[in-house]
Amino acid sequence: MTATELRQKYLDFFRSKDHNVIRSASLIPENDATVLFTTAGMQPLVPYLLGEKHPGGARLASAQKCVRTDDIDEVGDETHHTFFEMMGNWSLGDYFKNESIAWSWELLTSPEWLSLDPKLLAVSVFAGDNDAPFDEESYNLWLALGMPKEKIARLPKKNNWWGPAGLTGPCGPDTEIFYWSGNPDEVPSSFNDDNDKWVEIWNNVFMQYNKQPDASFELLNQKNVDTGLGLERVTAVLNHCDNYQTDLFKNIITKTEELSGKKYSDSPEIRKAMRVIADHVKASTMIIGDEKGVAPSNTDQGYIVRRLLRRAMRFARQLEINKTNWLKELAMVVINDYEKVYPELRLNENFICAELDKEEEKFSRTLEKGLLEFNKLNGLSIDGVRAFNLYQSYGFPLEITEELAKEKGMTVDKIGFETELSKHQDLSRTAAAGKFKGGLADNSEETTKLHTAAHLLLAALRQVLGDGVTQKGSNITPERLRFDFSYPEKMTPVQITETEKLVNLAINDKLAVGCEELSLEEAKNTGAMGVFDSKYGEKVKVYTAGIENGPDTANWNKVFSREICGGPHVKNTGELGHFKIQKEESSSSGVRRIKAVLE
Ligand code: SER
């Protein structure tokens, strides 16, 4: 079975169970300052798991683009990836364990769908502890479906509990489904978690708790289901091959073979290099070509792209790929392979190619010399000054220096490097801040307020700077709001004061904030701002700030702001306090960035 078929069947199956198939959200989280990338299918759905109404309804399914950056240096073996796709289905307070488990079973084993041999499947359920009881309901549901009790493991929180992704938030017990990846004739009659031939293929989380700041578990008002199935892994397991031999990588690997004149089957070293290149170029293409595309840079997501591309270039050198503009050639394969599922890639083709060419040109000039320089350090420990020199003069991300050092049994003084870095430049490299781990935006009162303030800010900017201004991204912590928008020049002090004044007037006017569900067409016709390539299927939520006049916000008076948005927001702008712009600066070419607070 190809991944393309699996993806399609998964979505078709849940469509047949009345699920609304929603488009993948962007890889760059909106309004979320705690995580650089979307790391799971449920991440864009957190507000809805906590009770916000989703315009797509209470049953959703998707294939979600995800990037995880925790294990970049592990990529090169058979299974690790940075970019991957997560298939998922959700119940937002609708069905619960019964349907969730029955449907997973049906999709996996029914001859009409995936037709897996039930004998090759096993499951685990939550064993229970002080926080929550044994998940007897799931256990009994599996038994009733014919799963032998020897193949239903009861495991502790470490195994069978998911979330919250941050310190607080939705979470609950899960039931995991495993597939026997070994010889089918040797499938054991019982399930043993320690046997790595049992590979987890699907995770059904029953989100019924909201973890509180004091670490207690409060019952959620609505019981949700959140499931996740990693497309790359499951395709590989079902085909008894390594992840890089599936149709999700085949063309990319073939192109790498062509560029290098070597074969994937030649040696473990060649396989490793080809996997690194395939994964990293794919992930970079996905991030640069995302609807909120990010180019290589020295900060945040841009730094990750740079790190991925430079690591890919280092391994390309091992494969003796000498052609110029080869990154772009590989990216074209990625675009061709994925454009049907992620059409934004084709739309952003020129941007992707231009950025890859630039990055390739920059680093290939210094890579060779940098490696010579590195080799001179043979046997020495790499102190901060040396690591910084490799970074500054040869463009070696610290992580590349660390990986090279590790290969030679040398060490790198990371703290020394950070000290040098801060001495030499004012670069806010988030790697140093340890921001790459998971974690989701909180829905605290402060972030909600700042989120509403962001809407007022966009409306004010358009009044002051003109209708050409559109939102290019935002990032909110409980302390401040960061807002990127299109505008070609630096704002003048008068424009900044004027914008602040307009926002504060809207706050002082105590405008009502209303929410409506409209079709995309209706939303557009009533002048709502926002991204019009609907992510949520037909219906979208529109938030309006103005003087209330009945339930239909189109009849409201003095409408200050109207935006397509998932929420949440405050009920009245009077709750916000005083709005202050702290900084206005360039973000990238043609994009300005404002940092603002509520006092
Ligand atoms: N949240 C769960 C996971 O990421 C299921 O979607 O595995």
C-alpha cells in the first residue's frame, strides 16, 4: 500500500463516518509563541478541544503537515524525520471511546478498507493511577471486538497517556494500536511492549481532562477524541521497508542517486547521507513553501531551515554532488510529489527555488574552507572562540560543528560559543533559549486580550497606512504581542502614535466583540479580513468589534474590525487596558514587525 493510498483511504473512511475533512493548517503556528512549528495534528485544534466551537463541526479529520526539530541530528537512520504527516480524526465533544475504537478497528481490518490481518494487531490501554482510573471501558471495547486479552496490555502513564503538550491543557488516557512488523508466521500470541517488532501505528487519545497549573486534572466540559497516525511510519511498517523506501521518498532518493551517481543500496554511509538530504530538503521545501513561508535566516524558524539546508549540503559533499543549484532540483521533485495534497508548494515554487539557490550559493562558498579549518583542530577540544569562528567565518551552525566533533570524538564548548556570540552580535538565536521543545500556547486571559488587541491593531494600521496592509503573521505570549504586516517602509513616529491612538479609542469605546459562522463567500462579502483560502472547509468564524446591534454582525454600527479567525477573543474591547507599541522594525523585505503590550 502506498502512502498516497493510505492517506486517501484514511480521509475517505472518516468522511464516510460524517467527518469534515479539514485542510492542513500552516506549519507555522498562529498566535503561538511557545513552539516554532506545528508538531501534531491536534495542535491547531487546541482551542476547540478546550471548548471553542469549530466551524467545521464536531467531527473532523485531516492530514496535517508537521515538523519536529528535537532529533535533527538523529535523521539519517531508517525512521527519523523532521517533516512528517500526521493523519488524525477528532471528536469535539461528540463521539467517544466506543466509536473511536470501533472505527479504528474497522478502518484497519475491514476488507473494504485496509484489510490488515487482525492477528498482527495488538493494543495497550491505560492501567490507571492516582490521577485517573484504569481505562476499563477501552479494555472491554477491545475484548468485544475480538482482541484476545493477552494482546491488550495495561500500561502506565508513561506509555498510555497523552498531553498536555505544554504544562497545562487538554490531555487524557490513550489506547495505542500496534502492528507486528516481523515475520507474520512468528507473531507471538501475546503483546509485549519490549519487543520492538511490535510497532505503534495509531494513538487514540481520550481527552477528558484539562491539566491545571497546580498539576491537578480537572474534567473537561466536553469529552474529546484526538487520534494520530504517522503516515511515513505506518506506510513503511505495512510495506516491510525502511521509511525512505516508501513512495513518500522514492522519487527524492532516486533524484539524489542521479545527482550523486551513487546508489542507495551501495553502503550504510551512502544511505545515511541520502536520507539526511532527502529529509532535510523536503522539510526545507515544506517550510519555505508553506502558506506562511519562512526563508533561511539566523532566527526562529528561519534558523531551523538554515540548519537543515546546511546539514544537507555537508552530506551532499560526502556524496560528491558537485552540481550547482542541486537543492532546487530536489525541491522540484518534492513539489511534484506533494502538490496535490499541499497546493501551496506549487504557488510558492519561485520563492522556494530562489531561497534555495541563495542559501546554496552562500554556504557552498565557505563549506570547503570551513571543513579544512575544522580539520586543523583535530584532537583539540573546540572552545567557544573556535566554534564561533566556524560560525562567523564559514557559516557553520553550532550544531554542525557539534556533529562533526562528535564524529571525531571531540567536544565543543557550547556555553563558550553562546558567550562569544552574544559578545559579537546581537543575534537572538532561539536555539540558545531552548525554545525548540514542544508546548502549546496557553489560552490565558492575557493571551486572549492580546489576541483581540492584534485585531484592533490590524484595523488601525489599515486606517493609518492604507488598505495595502495585510497581516503576515503574529506571535503572542502572555506578556506581549508581535505582529508582522506588509508595508514597504519604516513607519514614522506620527504614524505609530496615530495607530496607538486608534487602538486605544477602540478600547475606550468599549466595543462588543461578536463571533459568527459564515460561509467563506459571505465572510468575504461583508468585508472580513483574513486568509481566504479556507482552512476549515465551507464555514469560517468571523470576529467583529463594533457597536452591537442584534445577532447579525453585518448590521452592527461603527464596525472597527472584522476578521476571519479561530478565536478565542474577549467579549468587549473595554477589557483590554492601555495599548502601547514598544517597537516597530523590519521583519523581512516588505514586511514590518510591531511589538506591543497592554498596560
Ligand atoms: N495527540 C496525539 C499524538 O500526537 C494523537 O493525535 O500522538
